[in-house]
Amino acid sequence: MKDKQYPLYQEALEHESCGVGAIVDLSGKSTHRTVDQALSIVERLAHRAGSDALGTTGDGVGIMTNLPHALFSAWAREEGIVLDNPGDYGVGMFFLPEDEVGTENIRRIFEQLASSEGLTVLGWRNVPCHPAQLGAGARRTMPCIRQCFLNRPASIAAGADFDRRLYILRRVFEKQDTDTYICSLSSKTIVYKGMMLVSQLRSFYDDLQDVRYTSQMALVHSRFSTNTFPSWSKAHPQRMLLHNGEINTIRGNHDRMKAREETMRSPVLGDEMRRVLPVVVDGGSDSQMLDNTLEFLHMNGFPLSLAGMILLPEPWQGLKHFSPWRDLYRYYATMMEPWDGPAAILYSDGDTVCASLDRNGLRPLRCALTDDRRLILSSEAGVLFEENAHILRRWKLKSGDVLEANLSTGELLESEALKTRYAQAQPYADWMRHLIHLHDLPTAQHTEEITDEARRVKLCKAFHYTQEDMQNILLPMAKNGAEPIVSMGADEPIAALSKTHPSLFDYFRQRFAQVTNPPIDALREEIKTDCSIYIGDDGNLLTGGPRRC
């Protein structure tokens, strides 16, 4: 898809390299200190955030926390609204159209849909914020920001069942083709975000400065979009996930998810399954598509950390046969392809906070644990240097690692313990004994045909195979049974400018995010320069200068 005003811009080529962070209180306390420290983390990730050439409009920044019950209860009392205990109501964070008529129409549509789902809208809250401090580009596209409160009916159990009903409501609403984006709709978590600089998040939203805003966990994200036009909706966190990196296989992941929708069945969603499809929403960024899939798996009963393991698996093919979790990965590999690319993700459902690293380990994720049982996660080391004297342990996630912090029990499970637990939950080894391998299938009887030299030369010309292709690609593949290793990229001219007629096969290429792939050695991460296109405050195109990748 090409923008009419900017025809060189292609949405399908978007990718990004960002900064992520989280702080979790494993002692079970819900405090404003957690929110305050998370905001400090993201403010110190400014080098991983982007802005326009004037430095006034940011690519995006956001925070995900537990619902601040004390703050919302105080507002509800002033409005004459009765909010029940935490978990008995849900809150949606809405980016609505700016015009009042459009906003009222959308509110009416949402309330009607909620009523049809057996949910009652208790009220709408205007989120106090300060647009004047934003850059002109952010103000020009700023939505109307409101929160919607919904009551949990007695017929729906609190927790996962209620959140699943809210998930279905949101997916049905999103199909109405309204000019509205729902940042979050949950009984446990809420997202505050926007197209702003990292230093503006705290001061833009009054709620984040209110001492009544307390949480046991907080996840933050600063966005750096190298080839992407910033927008309010594309700022992170997404509904469950924060993502630093790119999913290079996104087109294949999206197409395969769509292809398997016809045969999807779920004992959890049951007949409601068709109402939430498609799983992956068209037009979203790679992070949004990954978030769609993670949320879908979790809403269908997958534990959150297991869903993360399935989407970002470790390189299990190299594991020894007696590895306790090799068969687990083999089993799920028959159903879900890996979402590959340099990626570090943090994700939460409000009950647990999880972290995963891609199987190549191309994005850093640092971990620290303090003496008062506070877990600090970040794409950088030392983001909360004030806690240095209290840190008991420091470590980092390795390729394919996963981590889970349970907010209810305070238990911290790391990669080996998590994988072993899930591997022992089902008889994966027994299941995999029934797997049919290609080499076990009977070989068709055929007669080898020897082609004479003249015909071989003629066929090579017809299919555009050069002598170089024969020597460097085809013969090594025939001899070794594997593709030869070659350099990335292509330096030959495009078809319209080529002196030779390219083969049809030349158009089949794998896309990857070459611009922002970091060096393998993250400790010596380079300063790279790009020439991405950005929009200035005056609405004109600007060429970005040097920026850290």
C-alpha cells in the first residue's frame, strides 16, 4: 500500500529498533514507586527513541501497568459511579476521533455492542492530559483520549473469563471500521501511550504523576522507527506486548496464520472463535501482528510464557535427544512456525510478567534482582543506577530464553525451570513417535534421464541459469543437500534497468530488516546513520540525520 501524498512510502516495509524496560515488585506490593521508576527507565532510554528533525515530535512512548484501582475509585465516587473490587470491572483506553459528533457515534456503537455481550458500560472518563507540550506533528494527529468502564456481570467469572469476554467485545468492535483504536481493554492492565518524546510521557498524562496511581508492575517502551511513519496507535505497549526489534518473517507468519484459520478449533472459545477472526489484523506493524497472535493463543488457554516460547522458540534442532524439552519444541513446530528476527519482548496479562529473546540472541535484555525483591528488566544495563547498592544479582537472557514473574506468588521462574515444567506437563515424546518423516516415505520408482550437453545448454538459457549459478549454487546444493552460504543483499539492477532479462525466480526473495540489525557483539553496538524520511512540524518532508540504531 502506498500513501498518495508520499508514494515512496510502503507500509509493508516498516520495521523498528526500540528500547524496552520493566520493573516488577515480587513482594506483592502495589505502589506508585513502581510506576515512577518505570518512567525513569524509559526516560533514560531516550537514545533508543526517535524524533523528527526538530526534536519536538517523537516516534512514540508508552507504559503498561495494573489498573490503578485507588485512582479510578476516587474518580468514580466523584461521578456517582459505583466501582466494585479490582477484577470486577474492566477499563478500556480509547483513541477516539477528535470531532465530538464522531466520538459520540462511536461511543454509542460500543455501548450497544457491549450490551449485546451482556456487559454494562458504567461511564466514560476524559483522561486529563496536556497537548500543549507536544510537537506540532503529534498535536495535529492527536486523538480524543477517553477511558470506558465496564461492569463484570455475575454470570462471568472474574479473571481470565472476564478478560476473554472483553477480548471478544474488542475484536467485534474493531470490525466496525470506526476511526478508533483501543490501546487496552482489560480487567487487569491498562496502557498509556502516545506519539511523543520519552520525556513527555510523565508530564502529558496527569494520572501518571498521581500518587494514587499504584501498580505492582510496569512495562515501558521507547520507539525508534527507522522506516516507519510514527502514529499514536503504533506506539508501544500493544495490548500485551512490548517489542524491541523486527520480525523479519512477518509476511510468511501473517499468511500462515490466515491459512490455518479454516481449521482452527478451540475448547476455550468454542463457537465464539469465528467472531474474533482474523487472528492477525491487516495493516498492523510487525509488533502489532506478533501481539495479535500472542493474545490469541493466551485467550485460547495457553499459559502466557508457553505462548511466548512457541512464537520465539530456541534453536531446538541443536538440542540433544535427551533434552527434557526438545520434544515440546518439535511438537509445536508442527503447528506454528517461529516468528524470526532480532527481537526482545516483554509481555504481561496482569497476572504474570514474561520476557523472551529471539533464537539468535540479536537483541539485548538485561535482568537484575534487588534485595527488596524488585525485578528490573531492560534493553540496557544500569537504567536504574539508584538501585545499584541493592542489587543482589545481575544476568542477561540468552538466545531462546524465557522468563516469568508471577505477581500473585512472587515466584520468579527462569528459562530452564519453565521449559522443564511445560515439557513434563504433556507426553510430548510419546506424541512425537507418531510423526511421519519425509525420509520414511517410499521413494517413487523413476528412471534417471541423462540430458545431452546441447539440450542442457538450451534449458539453462531458457530458465536463465548462468555458468556461475551452476558452479556456485546448483552443484553445491546437489552435492551437499543444502543451500550455499552467500552474502545478504542484491546489487544487480532492477528489471526495468537491467541489460539482461531477469528470471522469474529472481523476484522470490526473503525480506529482512538489514538497516537495524545490530552487531552480534551488543557491547560494542555501533552508531549507525540512516536517511529515513520524517515529517517535520510544518508538515514538510525532512531527511533525518544521524540516529542511534
